[in-house]
Amino acid sequence: MTRSPILTARGLVKRYGRVVALDRADFDLYPGEVLAVIGDNGAGKSTLIKALSGAVTPDEGEIRLDGAPVHFTAPMQARAAGIETVYQNLALSPALSIADNMFMGRELRTPGFLGRYLRKLDRKAMERIAREKLTELGLMTIQNINQAVETLSGGQRQGVAVARAAAFGSKVVIMDEPTAALGVKESRRVLELIKDVRRRGLPIVLISHNMPHVFEVADRIHIHRLGRRIAVIDPKAYSMSDAVAIMTGAMDPPEADAAA
């Protein structure tokens, strides 16, 4: 039985004046997979991800989620549709608590009059859910859900951002360079988090320059070059050197995989 992709893009074009960031780019993400997106600087992969997450509106082309066309003009629309993004800068507020960061922009209010008219927050419910989500992903090193994010290590902050995405991303989680600023031990924890999220059934789009990490966790690798997808390869069938060579143009993309 042929699987249907959960998120697709066809013929995406995005121009910034004379610069063409996306040149009829295609994209496919299947249920339950980790799809790595790699490309040289300026290849257009960041613009592609921004288009999928609502941060950029393409000039041309179509994006489909669960087979239905979607037209995002803001990240909040993509979030409402079930697409969560963990940005490289994590988009966390350092002075706020872990629970507050988890629910930033979608705070829970107390039932009844106090919540509806006085907009009182249901802090106990937010703390309970935040603790549950962190526990689900094995982040037991965080003892106090009310401690400020600025007191956490880099790996723990990344864990909070991933937990938030996994908690609210009902369909897709996008991770932009999640291990870029981390040491070896903390990078290892984030890779385990990615595997945990995949085991829970959520498909992940992983943007990364770290080839060993890509080859460890990715089920397929989308190679982006000159504003478009030029190949999708199986990391079990190709080496890291092959992937880099295809990415830089030193090696022709495999014909069978170019339109995968």
C-alpha cells in the first residue's frame, strides 16, 4: 500500500527582488518519519522551511497538509493547523518559568467567571501539563517546573522547546539546527529526544549541517540546491561524502531519487 505524505509542497517560488530563494521547490514529508533537509548556505532551505511554517508566504506554488491545500500567512496559522517549529534561537523567554514558556501564546484560563471575564490563568493546570510533557520525553533532570528558563543548561532549554513542540504539534514538528549550539553530551540528549518524538508517531523535519547527526536519525534526506529539491536519498544507501557531493554539485543527483 502506498503511503500518502502528510505535508507536501509543489512548485514553490519565492523572490526577494532579483534573488530567487525558491525556484519551483517541491517537498514531501511522510507520517512517522524523520526527514532531514540539507543544503549549502544560500540553497534556500531556510526559506522553504519558513514557507512550510507560515513565516514566509510563497509567490507561487501550493502547500498541502493532510491532502488539503493550506495558505499560511503567519506562523500562528501553521501552529493552529498542527505544525510546530523549534527555531535555532529556541524562541524562549529566559525570565519566564518553564511552564510559562510551554504555554506562551496559548495560556489556559480558569473555568467559569474568573477565567472568562477576569482572564485569570489556570496555573495549576499549565504546570501539571508541562510536567507531564517533560516527563513523557524523559526530561526528569528538570525538577522545578517554575524555575526560570535562564537557569537551565543549553540542552535543557532545547528540551523545553522540543517538549513544547511535541505537546502542541499535532501533525508535524520542524526543528531548525537543534544541536548547533550544544556540546557533545547535550547534543546526544537532543538526538534521543528526536527519536522519542518519532516513536510517539509525530513526523519531524530536521534542518541540520551536522552530517553525523543527520545520518544517525534521518529516515530520508532531502537535498536542497539552488532553490529547489534536487534529490531525496536513503541514508542507508549513500555515504555522507555522497550527500555532500550532491549538495555542492560535485556529484550528479541519482535520477531515481531526484523526484522522490
